[in-house]
Amino acid sequence: MREPDISTRRQFLGLAGGVAALGAVPMVTLRPAEATPAMLATAIRSVVGTAMVRTGKVKLDIPPLVENGNTVPMTVSVLSPMTAEDYVKSIHVFNEKNPQPNIGNFYLGPRAGRGQISTRIRLADSQKIVAIAQLSDGSFWSASVDVVVTLAACTDEVI
Amino acid sequence: MASALINVPAKAKRGDIIEIKTLMSHIMETGYRRTATGELIPRDIITSFTCRYNGVEIFRADLFPAIAANPFITFFTVAAESGKFDFDWIGDNGFTESASASIAVE
């Protein structure tokens, strides 16, 4: 009763060889604890809805080369007069490759005086960071920065 | 034991834009790390931070596991009147902490 096994193996090898010969089949790897660009897009959609996000007005200050991903200083500043009629409503920060796409949501108002916040974040990998600001007129503005991380904030770390 | 560090200028001129710096000691356990035996360590983070200026909310933040341990947050406000800033941190496992600081506006 070994015959079926062998033929299955042969079929498999033949199939694998055929796939390799095609050479155009994308490699699929399973990485559950990681946000994907699709998750990033979904997280951004859940904040902005169907509104258009334009580039500009937002400045994302973060070191381009990070030694320790466990604590990365970050400052987001938004160009705005911060008056009662024209102010920054909120600032949202997202990432591409941490287990979750969200980093933080910050809600400001006309009394903030300056559309700027700072905090320290964790980065699990070299990746793109996106900051989106919502202004009082309902428009969304964004900035993104690519960060290289030498020592990742390790999610699989054993303690 | 949780403790807060707050930096608010003691005095300011009316209309000045002042910077407020806050730090709360907290582990901010992500919920993605494992012990040596492979068990997932449950999430334990601060999820929300608010600042009120004489009772009116001027700043609020939703925090996620991607915020580093001992969340440090700085923001700005206009010194409008003398009074008090109240800071509140709320988190997992019933974590609540508050702190306050006063300011004299001339």
C-alpha cells in the first residue's frame, strides 16, 4: 500500500517543480503579529472615513535612524494659526509593521495655542510612520517618515 | 507604585503659549510578549489621558501598546487665567491615576 503515497509525492514534486519553473508565484509568509500596509490603510480609513488626505501642513519629527526601538522620541507639529475659527482638532499617528497599526490619537482644540504634541513610541521594525491631522474645517493633512530601527522593540521577547 | 511627573510653568503672562510636559510611570505591557514558558503576558497599558484646565478639557489622548513604557506626553495651551490643571490617566486592570498643577496668570 505504498504506491499511492509515492505517486502523491511524485505529483507534489512535479507540481512544485512546475511552480518553481513558472517563477512568478509570490512567496506567501505567515506573520501574524505584524500590521500590514492593508491594516495601516484600514486604520487610517477608520479615522478619516471617505475624506481625502492631502500631504502637507504636518511635520513629523522622528530620528531617521533609531538604535533602540523601545523608546523613540517623536514630535508632530501642524501648521495652523490655532484661532477659534481655524485650529487643529486631532492628530493621529500610525505605523506599518508593529503588531497594531495605531500608535496614538491626540485631541486638541482652539485653546491649545500650538498644534504640536510629543511623546515616545515603540517600533518593532524598520518601517513607515504616518501622522494625520484633522483641522477644524474637516480637512485631513498628513506626513510620513521612513525609520530604520537597529534594535527592535521585540514583540517575541522572552522575559 | 504609579507616580506622575508634571511640568507646568508656575507663572505666565495672559495669552502666553505654555508647554505642559507629563510623565506617568507605567509598564505599558504590550500583550504581545511571552514568558519563557511561552505564555502570552496579558496587555496592561494606559489607554486614555486627559488634561483639564479649570475643569474644561483642553487635551485628550488615546494610547496604544506602541506608546513606550512610562508614557511621556507634551502639549501646549494658552495661559488664559490663574487656576488648576487636572491630569487623569486611565488604563487596563482598573488603573486610574490623577495629578494636578496650578498656574498663576498675570
